[in-house]
Amino acid sequence: MAWRALALSDIQTGLSKQELIGVQTYALDNGQPDPVPVVITETMDEVRGYMAASTPTVLGADGTIPSGLIPVAIDIAVWRLVTRFPTKQLSTPPREKRFGDAMSKMKDVARGLFKFEIPTEFTNEVTAGVQLPEISQRGVRSRVRCEEDGI
């Protein structure tokens, strides 16, 4: 399982050509950029964030995720793109279900229930995972009950 970036060609597997053109051009103000690259970057950051919440993890190079999580990232990105529209025409129940399933898988990733390959190229960043509170053991009692009699 190689690590790679989510690409526009990946998004095209989740949207038809007409839908993609509509997403790229609909409801943009003058000078506003194409939202697809922004959504791709945000999705990649979110997926990497869930991965970082896992047990100690070595993340791949910036902007990459394991190829096993690419379908999950596609479902998240497609849902974010189609919900930009004021109408619900593209926000179909199957897409909503795929988004829900993708978010469930991301929660499993964060819990450490989804194992992924250690990258061949990686950042120097090693995450510590979720920090659980430490419960210290009780210390040795300085007094014992029999010494407290009569108090």
C-alpha cells in the first residue's frame, strides 16, 4: 500500500464530468478560485489528522495518505463538494451514506483499528496518538489505622 496524494482524477471517479464542471463553476464570485483543489487539500489534512490521532504513527510525506484510504478521502471530498449547492439534487442518499461510512472508518483509524503501511518517504513528525490521562498508583501510607486510634 503506497502513500500518495488525492488527485483531481480521483475526484472524477466520484463525480460525473458534468457534475465536476458544475462544482468548479457554480456560485463563484468574481475572482473566487476553483473550490476543488481547496476541498482536496482540506480532505487530505483531515484524513492525516485522524491518522495522527491514532497510536504512535509515522506519517508519510506532507499531502500524502495510504492508498487504502484514498476511496475514503474521495467519498469525503465528493460529499463536501456536492453539499456546496443550495439544492439537494447532487446530495443523494447513496452519497450521504458513503460519506457516513467514510467518517466511521476515519473514527476507526483514529482509534487505531485500521492499520496502514509505514511510508517509505516520511516526515520527521511522529505523532504520539491520543494522550490518555495517567492514573498514578497510591503511594505508601505514612500512617496506619492503628496509629490513629483515639483521634
